[in-house]
Amino acid sequence: MSNLLFLLQQMLFFSMPLLVVAIGGLFSEKSGVVNIALEGLMIFGAFTGILFLYLTDGMINGQVALILAMVVAMAGGIGLSLLHAYASVSMKANQAISGAALNILAPALAVFIAKELTPSELIPFKNRFYIESVPILSKIPILGPILFERAYITTYAAILIFIVSLFVITKTRFGLRLRASGESPQALDVAGVNVSRVRYISIILSGAFAGLGGVIFFIPTSVEFSANVSGYGFLAIAVLVFSKWDIKRIIFTSLFFGIMQTIASAYSGLGFLSNIHFIPSEFYKMIPYIATLIILTLANSESTAPDALGEPYDVSKR
């Protein structure tokens, strides 16, 4: 039972960043803008958030410091995503190339700034943010030990973002415009809605969530920023594709990939796996990526992406 609880708790630590970043990608791609820059946005968001923790160490402590770091990370992601928005929406540039450029720029920029402001590109931070036990809620059978013992507010933030995003996309006027922007921008334009504005807002939200996902990735699992998120941005894209751009499916897909990542990273803490000595550790580390290839290969080949995904919209050609 203890192994199962450990597996499920660790799964949350690995699933929540995937969930938040995939939702960020969903906002962008639902509007019709391809965003393969999620990896770079995660890195830059994590960099700005953890740099904030490093520079304010001793001045701001506790959960307040973490909340502010999350806000700073979102601002960092927004700042970088504006470059993608300008290139892909205003300049009508190739969206894949713009995203790839940001994936190259983000870690290089993070390392450069880190070397200027800190002793090295590895930015340390003190992990003082876990919550030992949430009163009353930690006593709930099964869910209590998983969600409310040795927990992080980043987990609760991710769940809240999912709930709010689900409501926004499916129940609000903006959600309707968002979907129309990706399916038929011409119809949206004829209805008097500024397509570029909808896409800018969507890319900004995408950058905010991807940047936040970077902090959510590092806080529970590390004590230093290393300009590397282990391909989580690309895994988030796989989550998005396998979920068929459906936000209701994203949470389940994120949990599945989270289990795969937990096995890859924490197998030594799982007695039934650590006792299998003939399987090399490298095999476990490959599991998330092998699972990604198998799942995407077996998935239905019928495209469910927004019809106008990747197509710049030019008002003059209406």
C-alpha cells in the first residue's frame, strides 16, 4: 500500500506540469496558432521564477515567496510568448519556425542571464515549500495522503487552472471565439471580432501557463534551475495531440504520462521495480518516450486538430 501511495503522490508531481503546459498549448492551438515553443517557454518561465526565489532569499519566505515566483514565471512566459505572437500573428511568419527559434533562444538567454547575475548557470533554491499536512483534509481516506500530505500549492494551482480553463473554453463567449478562430477565422472576422486580438490573447495565455508549468516542474523535484526541463514541453505537445485537442481528455492523458515519468524517475523507490536487477536503469528512463511513440502510433490517424491550425489569417484576403 505504501508503494502505491508513493507512486500516486509522485505521479502528481510529474503530471501537474504536463497538465498546465498542455492547457497552455491548447489555448494557442485552439485559436489556430501552432505552438511548439512550449519547451522554451517552460524553461524561461522556470528561470525567471527561480531567479526571483534566488534574489529574494531571506527577504520573502514561505508560501508567499512561491506564489510570487509563480506570478513572475507567468510574466516571463508571457514576455517570451509575445515574440511568438508578433512573428506568427502580426508578421504572418511560419509558426513552426517561430516556435523552434524560441526553443533555441530560451535556454541560451536563461544561461546567459544566470551567469551574469549568479555564480553559474545553475541557480540554487531552498525547497521550503512543501506542506507537511493540511488539517482535516489529510485525514480523508486514500485521497488525504496523496493530495494533502507533503504537498505543494503548485499541485492545487494546476488543478484550479484546469477547472477554470475548462469553464472558459466550453462555457464563455471568449471560449466560443477561441474555437472559431481556430476553425473558421473568416467567419469570426465577418461577425465583427478581431481575429488577431483573439490569437494574441490565446498565445499570451499559452505563454503564462507554460511559464508557470516550468516552476511547477522544478519546485517539487529539484533544488536548482538547470535550463533543462527534460523534454516536458514536447511531452506536453504529445499530451495535447493524443487528447485530440480536448481539454476534458488532457487531464487523464497527463496523469498517464505522469505515471510513466514517475516510473522513469523514481523506480528505485518502488520496491517491486528496484528488486528487478537484470533491467538496466536506462530502460526505465526511456519509458515515457517509448510510451509516447507507441501511443501516437496507435492513435486514430484521423486529424482532430482545428481546421485553420497553422494558417496565418490575412484580413485583406477575406
